[in-house]
Amino acid sequence: MDIAYINNEPFEIEKGETILTFIKRYKDKNLVPTLCDAPNLDPFGSCRVCSVEVALEENGKLKTMASCHTPVAAGQYVYPSTEAIKDLRKNIIELVLTDHPLDCLTCEVNGNCELQTVAAQVGIREVRYPEGDNHLYKMKDLSHPYMTSDLSKCINCYRCVRACDEVQGEFVLSMSGRGFDTTIIKGLDQSFMDSDCVSCGACSQACPTSAISDVFQSKAITATDTTRTICTYCGVGCNLEVSTSNGEILSITAPYDAEVNQGHTCIKGRYAFKFYNHQDRLDSPMIKRSNGEFEKVSWDEVYEYIATKLTGYKDEFGSDSIAGISSARCTNEENYLMQKFIRTVIGTNNIDGCARVCHSPTALGMQRTFGTGAATNSIDDLKDTNCIMVIGANPTDAHPVTGAKMKQFAMKSDNVSIVIDPRRTELARYATHHLALRPGTNVALLNMMMYYIISEGLVDDSFIENRTEGFETFKEEILNIDINALEEVTGVNRNQVKAAAYSYATAPNAMSFHGLGVTEHSQGTFTVIQIADLALLTGNIGRRGVGVNPLRGQNNVQGSADMGVQPHQGAGYFDITDDEVNKKYNEFYGVEVPKEIGYKIPEMFDAALDGKLKAIWIIGEDIVQTDPNTKKVIKAMEATDLVIVQELFMTETAKYADVILPGASFLEKSGTFTNGERRVQAVRQVVEPIPGSKPDGQIIVEIMNKMGYAQPDYTPEGMLEEISQIVPFFAGITWENLGKNGLQWPVAKDGTDTQILHTVDFKRGKGYFEFHAWEETQELVSHAKDFPYILTTNRELEHYNCGAMTRRTANEEILQDDYLMINPEDAAKNLINDGDYVCLESPRGKVDVKARITDQVKSGVLSTTFHFPEIMINNLTGDVHDSEAMCPEYKVVAVRLRKSKGKFKQVLADK
């Protein structure tokens, strides 16, 4: 046991800690003041305020050292507050203040300024040095919708630069000049708006003064309350600290002690919250009258109307004439209630949601291979891996906090990263191997990788023998594939594939991550099976730093599926057709629950068009804008007698509703979200719902009571207690034991959670190898001749899904419309210039969209976003689905293009 001393008192040393962390563990955390040090940044040692005196023996010769970056060593004697050190700290702060405006009373961070705090701590009463004038020449930057700077307040601590580098990995901020002329610059000495800043706010949160801040003055002390909750956007599950005053949200920051995001967020989580009280919020139930106009009504009236209508359809046409679509934006408890309502009150399994729509191939493929369809590991395992494979995902845009961690990983020279994506994404630019395959050929490329792993003898024989089955048949199939043919269809040189396969197979630890670029294909389930097969082949499962990890698109995709929002599995992933499962549900719910598999969302549309579906209840999903083949979706909505839409805004789907119910945003209710690593976290109400709206769970409870199924008032505590009794992997979850950082399921009854799955065996027993050959999607087989280009879809950092929330924030000032990525060769061939409007046509319809010419896509491949309803990209997408799970094939659309005739451009100009 190594010992060091603080003021001659012995204390045990922990491996790898600095003198500062050593002192903080045993003494008052404020004993040693700091300015350049921050909880989520590497030690730096620029300000020297943290200096201490150190001797190698008691009463030995003293040496002054910066404690923040100096390792503590056995036998050291540390003296944190000698008179000499106090004088040094005071002198340092006096020098800093000579070039700092002393306008504390009018500064936004007055009372919460670290410089101010340290100045008081070291005893500054006057500055003995003449005042500098450099700060007078540093202008304020107010160009950006969110970020601000007043560099006259800068103390050159480098925290903002380091946050931009070490946390976000964007390298926008740097230090320019020398001596007293040293100053922070953005990009090539640009404004925030003109630079490559991604508005994550890491620099603002890191800044100890108000030199860099934001328009919400997030470091001001005007807030009266702070509430910790979970972000409503992607599946990373970032923790947020929301500051409020008099029931109004002032700002959002990120807690440093959050295990998921460690003080980091993206632009959406930190800044895109103003939608919550936007003037467009729905504030009353509404019923569409015979004249086609919506009329505001009371909650009692709308409940009576809904109950009467649904009961009538149920009696006349049967329970299966009614369907429900729940939301991955809602809490676990609300999703559980919605599927319970549909199954117990309505009496049908016609319940579905975007969790199944976008990630059903993940659940099905991993269940077939492992027995469990969820992430095997945690994002934190990036610290323990040597190789990452990212396939069909652009995490720096779609999962920005996780994406930043992956980017940091990829930038380290001794790490290996493999990116499999048709586009040259940001992560691909840093990757060791970028395999830019043709859209729709994931299965072909992964078969090539496994061919090389097997033929080169790179498999983990021991793991295969002890923990898998079906390998010999699988091996025979793989070794019979035609490498020449697959090289041609993928468009990727076989040697590139071989090199990537070698890197993955020979790494001590390799993790895979996949997204919608895997699942939203006709062979999506087969691709997920192959990714799992890769892990089995190489033994990359069941320990830290390995595994198969889907990146969930929406905040509660994982939880929505866990809660039974799917037509074939109830809460807890139980097969609803199984007699024992049916008996279990019947006894638990006290009613007869149906056994027949219900409609998936595409089948709901077909049933509506066939006259079989009479009513549909849609919560929080803008299916008209986000589901494929928009024209067909609209026809289905128009063919359904009763469309109930529960929403925050008048979305494109809500316009086709017969009844509208105003729900509450994540800031206005409590419950839980489950992030992509199976972490169940507490969502805590920050403000009251806007007048006229209600939390979605309370709405469902009230209609259940209205229709005769007794249900207590909605509370997260009560719902979690019920869920824990029916969902085995929630057995030990209670509202009280979630704490600050939640629990990763499965959670045992004693509250013990699980960071890593499949450490000893798989839920199905042994991991199962399953070969699948590549097949061309029917979309291209049928239409490639007349529609020669392949369109794929992508998301942008600034906006989220249909944009209903982010378009009602200042994010729209940063990204104002959708765009189409076109390779320069294709642009030249079609006489298209950057910024021109392009007419894009598929067998289903056509749209006009602005061109962005870039080499990020290959010739023959186009890519577009779908955040704005003015464009309605899903007029182009079709009805081809994954063969096993019916996930829509958004990623391969046969199209042709030409330069727009200009009409659409003028329409937008007139807006």
C-alpha cells in the first residue's frame, strides 16, 4: 500500500491520480483553488492557481508544483496552503485581473463566476499592478442563435479549447497570438456562426467566466430551481440539469456526474427546448366537425366521444377493427399503458410503434442469434476496446454524444475503426477502414468479411466450440460464396474488405455499433444476424469492450419495445400466441387478452384501405411525414372512420385526425426512458403542462376508466411497481432506486443491474450461426432501369426526425431546409449546380429539393434528409420492407433526377 502525506498526515494513494485528486479525496474539495481544471477535461496546468508545495521527506526541501497535472507519488509530503503558496496564488489572480474588466455587478455570471470565487478565496482586495487595456479591443460575438462570446472576460485558461478538442472533438477553438495579445479564435478567426461550431455548448459550460456563454445565460444565478431529467431526443439518454424560475425554463446544462454523458450534450439536448411553450402547442382537445373544421371541446366531452365511438366499432365490427400506434418519445410507463389499453380494453393485439418500425430487425436478428434483442454492452466500454465497427450509422449527427466519443476513439493512432457506410460520414474521415458499399449490399459485404475470417483461420475456435451451435453448416455456406460477384455488387475492393476483416478478428477486443442503415433494408434482419455472427466467430461477446450494440434512433425506442408496443409480443417480450403466456396475461390483467398476432403499421394501412380498420389511435408519431409512401399513408388515414391523434403540435398527421388530444412534453411529466444501452433512467417533471394539455399516461388512464377498466391515477411509482411484476428484467426497478444514473436491465429483485449481457451463456442457450445469401432488393429489380439512381436517407445534427420540435426552436436558423447530396459527376451530367433545386422522382411520386454537391456520396448514389414537411421526401419511398420484420426500406429507393423547372424555388422564396 503506497502512502503520501498531506500536511504530514498519511493517506493511501490510488493508482493514476494526481496530487489534486489525492487532496480532494481526503480534504475539503475547495482547499486547493483551480481555474484551468475541469471535471471532464484532462489535467492541463496552465493557470498554476492549484500550485502546492511538495517535499520528498518530512521537513525536506520544498518544491512548488501544479497539483492538477502532477502525479502523486509514494512518500511525497504535500503542503497545500503554506504562506508561500498563498502569496503565489494571490499574485497569479492579481495578474489575471489586470487584463479583466471589473464589471462584476453587471456580468451575467455574477455570483457564479469561478474567477470571482477564486479571487475571494485567495483574499484579493486590491490589484497591485497597473490595469491592462487589451480587453478593450476584444469585441463581443452575438452572431449565433445560441453561442455568445465576450473575450474581454477571457483568462486564457484553455478550458474552452480543451472542451472543444477533448469532449466534442471538433477543434473549432484555438489560441492565437503571443503574450498579452493571446486570444481565443473560432475557426480561421471567424464568428461562431461562420465557423464549424456544432453548438454543443461544451465550451460554454467549461468557461469559468462569461467569456464564452450562450443566449440563455446558463451560468447566471437567476434560477430558483434545478431539476435533473433525461433528454427527449436520441437514444443516448443524456442527463440534463434544467434551471427554472417561476415555472419557466431558463437554461439547460449537463451534469458532470452523469454516467451517460459526463457533462456533455449536443445542440438539441442543451439548446433546443423552447418548443415546450411554443405558440403552436395544442392546448385543448378538438373534434373535427362535419364542415371539416376542428372545434375545441372539454376533456369530458372528448372522452365521451371517443368511448362511444370505440365501443360502437368494437360491437359492430369487432376489436380488430381498432388499432393503436404508440410512441418512442413517450415514457416506458405510457407505452406500457397504451399497449395495455389496446389489449385489455379494446381486446386486440393491433398495437405497434416506431420502435418496431425502425429497429425490429435488430430485436429479431439478435433474438435469433443470442436470445435477447438489446445492446450487449455499454458505451463506456469504448474505454476498453481496441476496435470499433460502425455499420449503417452516422453517430456524430444522429447520436452526437456517443458519436463524439467514437470520434475521440478513432483519432487515437493505436485504435482501429471500421466504418461501413455508402456515405463518407464524419466518422468515416477518421476511420482506419472505410468500406463505401453500394446501398442495399450489407449482407454481401459482411459475408465477404466472414469469408476472410474463416478462410484465414482467424476464428476463435474455443468460443465457437463451447458457446455456439450451427457453425459447421454455416462455415460450409460461407466458404462457397462467390467473392468475385460480391465484390462487384458491393463496389468495394476485396482487399479493403479483407483488411477490415483482419482488423476486427485480430483485435484483442472489438465492438460493433449499427443503426438504421442496417435495419431499414429488405435484408435488415439478416444483416443484424451477420453482425452477431461476426461477434460469435471471433469471441467478441460477454466481456467489457466487445459486443453488438444497436444505436437507437429515438429517446425511448428500447423502452417502447420492452413495454410490449408490438403486435406479436407483449410486455417483457413474451410471445402472445403462447398458451402459458396468454394465461399469465389473463390472470395479471383480469380480462381475456387476445392471442392472435395483430397488425403491424403497414398492415394497418392496408386494412384501412380494405375497409377493415375503422379506428386508429396515434400517439406522438407523425406517420404522414415519416412513414414510407406518404400518399398511401394519407389515403389510409382518409379511409379510416376515426383517427385519434395525441400530439404536441398540429403535425402533418394531426391534420388528418378526427380527434386531437393535446399531450405533454418530456419537460412536463415524470416517468422513465430506457436508452440504447438498456439504462432505465428517471424522467422528472420540470414544469407544469401547458394549460389544456395533459401527460400522455394520464390521458390513457382516464379513457381506460371511462371505458370501464379501473385504473389508478397515473404515477411513475405506481406504474413501475406494476411493470416490475410482469416484465422479468424490470423486477428490481423502483422509482426510488433509479437514483441519478438509472439501472441497466435486467435488474434483479435486490436491485442489482447488469452492464454486460451473455457473460456465461446466451438466453437461448448457445449462440446460433445462421447463413443468409445476399439478394437484390425488389425496389431495384423492378425499377432500376427507369430510375437509375439509388436514393438513401440520412439525418442532420440540428434536427430530429420529422422536425416537429426542433423546427420550433432556433435550430431552424442554423439548418433551414432539407437538401440532396449529389456526387459532382452526377451533378455535371445533369447540369446541376450547388444550390439548384432538383426534381427527384421515384415510382411513387416526385419532390423538389435543393442540391448539395459533395464527394461524400459516390456517383449513382444520392442522399437526403427528411426533416421538413415542405419537401415531404417520403412521397418517394416505397412499400418494400424487411422480409422478416416488415421494417420499411428507407435506405434504398430507385429514383431519377433532373434540374427543377424553377416553380418550387419560387414557392419557397415567397414564404
